[in-house]
Amino acid sequence: MTPKEELIIKFNHIILIQGFDNFSMVDLAKMAGISRAKLYIYFKNKDEIVQSVVHRHLEFLQKNSIPTKVEGKNLLPTILNSLLLMGSTTKLFKTQLKQAYPQMYRQFNQGYEEYFQALKKYYQVAQQQQLLISDVSAEFLLFQNQINIHGILNNVRTNQISLEKGEQYLKEYFTYQIHSLLVKPEVVVSDQIKNFTQTIINEYYDRYAQINN
């Protein structure tokens, strides 16, 4: 990973939680723990920083697109990946992006909408194949996921629960998803799935730990 890529990740965490409207390049440099001179090596202005963060999201969506074929081996990774993406943005960031950069916002929003439309179709096929429970709609399954993930993260962001409690609830929700969504919940959770779950938790800490700093 290049120094610029590392900076983009830092800024992604910063502006998703704290926004960007009220921050100058000097402020952003301090928050990222670098000098203003070094910041200007990689970014000419705040516009480029925001654009880089948006591009990172769209690139991630493209690299982690919904599988074209529903199979048992890609079911759990797809579910977990969708939970990660449900928590990957915030209302604050989207509001400020829409106001300051409407064209960028449309691209950003369209990317997420297309992803979740594809996910709904994936869930519907998985239900038809009796891999996921089918007594509720795929649309509802996604809705309740979004409500629960956003609820946990919003409680952490507003200091209603601690970082540690947020981690506990996220892990328990992942476990709940495996046992409530799958027709065969006795499925073995592989090391790959466990590692992916830990990746989600690491991303959570990188983003939300700054709240208490």
C-alpha cells in the first residue's frame, strides 16, 4: 500500500464520522497526523481528498460485486460483505457530499443502490434454492439488516454505548444472522469467514475509535 493510499483510508475514517465541511487542509493534516506540506504532496485541495474517498468506495463496490451465481460457498461471504458495506458510510457524510458535490453524490449513491439491488436479487435466488429462509421477503431481510447495523453504529457514534459494547453487539449480530437466515444454520464457519469477520471489526475500530480521542 502506498503512502497516498494509507492517507485516503485515514481520511475515509475521519470524514465519514466527522464530516468535511468545517475542516480546512490544515485541520485535515492535523487529524491525519501529518504536516500540511506533506499533505499537499498528495492532494492539491480538499476537493481531491473527498473525491479520493468517494472513488475508494466505488472501487470497493466494483471489486466486491455480488456473485452472478448463488452457491453455498459464496453465501456467507456475501452476507458478511453486505453487512460491512451497510456500515461503510454515514448520514453525515452523504448529507455533506450531496450539498457540496452533487455530481459526486449521485455517482456514490448510484453505486450503493446498484449493489443493494443486486444483493436483493441474490437473496431472492438463494431463497428459491432453499439456502435462505423464504417466509419473509428478501427486501425485509435487507431492511432489518440496515436498521440493526446502523442502530449499533449510531449508538457508538453518539456515545450511548462503548466501543467494546459495539464490538460485542456486531459480533453477536453476525452470529444471529448466520443462525436466523440460513436454512441450514449448522453450516461450518470456516477460518476464512472468521478472518473476514475480524476484518470487519478492525475496520469498525479504525473508524469509530476516533470518537473518544
